[in-house]
Amino acid sequence: MTDVAGAREPSDYLKLRGREQWYVAQTLYHREKIAELHLRAQGFRPFFPQFRRTVRHARKLRQVVAPIFPGYIFVIFDTERDRWHSINGTVGVSRLLTALKRPVPVPGDVVQALIGAIDVSGCVVLGADLRVGQAVRVVAGPFAGGLGVLERLDGKKRVRVLLNIMGGQTPLMIDRAALAAA
């Protein structure tokens, strides 16, 4: 499997080397792919995690690829070696997330977990490690942010969750991709 740019394996391409760390750049509205392209052109190694989700419009369901973190993209660099200030001037990038004028690193295991969940189509498969009885958090849809317990797995796409709403547990059928372990 090759990455978006072409010839390398994502596991090798997105592997940290030396003192490199993951950082987050905020992008302009719906400009994540353009920012990714221009960051690659500058020699940075960006990661724009996306997943497949089902959307309903005009009574029709269709699969679309959507960003997991809309408006944000991960970038690997070494603050001592790389010219990271140029990221703020990159086409599609609004700003690099910083504190006290220094970029704030993202815990590497968070990004590595996303990279490890990439399928053959290049999309991250969310919820692949869910088990019955596990505490879960809804990450997408009208109940986003809600906590509950996974009650039943129905095939590949749908699950039944007992969602904690107003002091009680309400059963809800939801797309498996809209859940994450809590």
C-alpha cells in the first residue's frame, strides 16, 4: 500500500525519526487536503486522518470520506532541525498550534493509534476494537460527546448502545464508526 504522495509505505513514511514529534496545524475551512499537498511540497510529512461515514440526504444513504478532525492536520517535524515557522505561511494552513511561541507536541501514541487503524483504502477504521459491555463515547452525529455502554454488535456497521441521557440509559442504534472507547 502506498501513501497519497506515492511511493512509500505509510508505516515508514509516518514513522518518527530521531527527535521528531507530531504537531497539529489548524487549516482554513475545508482546506485540509490543500494544506497536506503544500506541506508535502515543502518537505514536511503531514497526516490527514479520514474515515468513511454514511450520510443521509433526500432519503438516500451514501458513503462519504470525511475528516476525523475537521480543520486540523498532523505534521511531523523536529523543532531544532526543521524550519517549522514556514508552516504558518503554507497555503491552506491557518496556524500551527503553539504555546509560548513554541509548537505543542501531540502525544505520539494518539497519532500512532490512528495510523494503525488505516485500512487498504487509506481510511481510518474507527471502532474496530469495540467489545460488548465496554464504556464508549459517541464521536459523531447528533449525540456526539455522549457516554454509554456498548450493548450489542450487529454486523459490521451498526451497534446498540445504552446511552446515558438525563440520568437514565436509553437504547440507541448507531453507526459503529461513530463510537470510540471511553
